[in-house]
Amino acid sequence: MREIEKTFSELRIRGEGGLIAYTTAGYPELEDTLIIVDTLIRGGADIIELGIPFSDPIADGPTIQTAAAKALQAGTTPKKVLEVAEEIKQRNKTPLVTLTYYNPIYRMGIKNFFETAKASGISGVIVPDLPPEEAGEYKKIAENHEVDTIFLAAPSTPTERLRKIVEITSGFLYLVSVYGVTGARQNVQDQTIELIRKTLPVTEGKTPLAVGFGISKPEHVKTIMQSGADAAIVGSQIIKVIEDKHDDEEEMLKTLKEYINQLKKATIKNHP
């Protein structure tokens, strides 16, 4: 059993949903990433999503775009991110997935990328701009290295195409909850709840369903869980905390830990 599958299995036994916490590697500086990830894990994150900064992050909103731009300016590269991932895995057992775009993988060479990712302790990879129809070689090489390929589905995805995505995804299905890009929002829309309920019959018994984009508050997480999702993905608000507090590391880490702890509590099915 792979790491991500094992994590979801253990969560089900405990009566919990999963909390997947995203941070942009190299923001504000590469040396900050290790301590930020340690803090997210101590706060209760079940899976860490480590973003490899890219110059054209088409799925990301202004908060994560700005973080990625600053990380690139600071000299962050895919190779350096994977080196940091290896350090993280030496200190933590929590599954680590990476979000990147296809260009950095292509430039490294698909085989080289997955060899390095596997050696660094990466359990899964998310590539928002790689359509499943064009992912044959990528999927095959990933499977050879026992790294999960996590694909995305959007509100506009027709049911028949959704079934094809579910067949090719592994680890979990990343359900984009709203139209548009990443970013914190005030409320979980009725459309998101309906989307989860529409998707569940397709994913049930095949792969866990994780919901992201716009999830930023404990009440959002609770609503997502009550609607039947297996995990909530939170990113932009984590980056916002880092952005607002990075001049005071102690306060930043304290705020991050408390924030993640509140989100995690909301995944517990019997939690008030």
C-alpha cells in the first residue's frame, strides 16, 4: 500500500477527513520551507502539498502567484525543491506531494524527474496543465517509480470525462471546487456542495475525493466533509499568513500552527 492510500485508510478508521496543506517551496526563502512544513505537520496536516514555483502558474490566483514569483527571484529551482523534500522526509513520515507544471518536468526529463522525486520521498505529483489524454508516457513512468499521479477535475468536467480522469488518477482526485483560480473565499458555494455530491458516485470505491480552491476557514472544511469529501485542500490562506507575518518568524509559525489545528479539528466527524 502506497503512502497516500495508507493515510486515507488510517483517517477513515479514525473517523476523520484529511487536511492537505499547501505551501510554495522557496517562499519567502528556501531555508524557510523546512520549518514551515514542520509547523504545518505539527498543526495537524495529514498530507503536505509542496509547490514548485513556476513563471506561468495558470491555475493560481494572485496570492500564490506572488509567492511563486518571489521564490523564483530568490533562486528556487525544481532541483532545490526536491532536495528540500528529501530533508522534510528525513524528519517526518507525513506524505509529501508536489504541485508543478508540465514545463519543469519536461525540461528535467520525465524519467529523471520521477527518479529524483522518488528518491526525495515524493508520494504524488499534481500537474494542473497536463490533460489526461496527453499523459500516457508521464503516467507510465510515474507508475514505474510508484509515485501517484493526481489529476484534477473542474466544475465544467462532463461526467463521462470525469470517469476517465478517475480511471487515470491515483492517490486522490483533486476536485476544483469553483470556476477560476486559487484564492481564499468567504463562503462555500451551494454549487460546490452540489459538485461534490455529483462527483462522489464516480469516485466512490475507486479513489479518495479531495476538494480545493477557495477553502480557507474551519467552517468551509466542515461543510466539505459533511458533503461527503474525503479531504480538504488549503493553500492561499497559508501563504497569506506567511506573507503577513514573515518578518516575525516566531509569530508566523505560532499563527500557522493554530490555524492548521483549527482546520484539522473541522475534519473530525464528531467534532462540534
